[in-house]
Amino acid sequence: QEEEFKKYLASGKLDAFISRIEEVLMKTARASDIPGFDVAIAFGLATLPKYVLEITPKGRDFFEWLLLQETQQVTD
């Protein structure tokens, strides 16, 4: 799964979505307010059951991996 996540990140297609992840995780913004929500859904990282995006288990794994990568870069 790590290779898959690296591809997602390298594509740059999730950059706008990642920049607003706090709002997504806290469910304080509607999907239409979050740029790149369609890409996150296409990659299976989020779902849209109503008007608020929800992170899927795969999405949680991705953001956990991303946070660990960022932490590792800071300590290197």
C-alpha cells in the first residue's frame, strides 16, 4: 500500500485536498468547499454519503502514512 500512496502523493493530484485535511477530518466543510474531493473519492480515500466528506479506512491509512513520512523527514 505504501507504493500506492507514494504514487498518489507524487501525482500532485491530492495537494489541494491534503491542504484542507483538517476541515475534512473535523467535518467542518462541505465537499463542494474542498478542492480535490473528487480525486480523493476516485482514489478511494474518501466517500460522500451526504454533503460532508468522510474518510474511508484506506484514507485513514493514507493520512497516517503521510504524517509518519512528514515526521521522518523532520527527524532526518
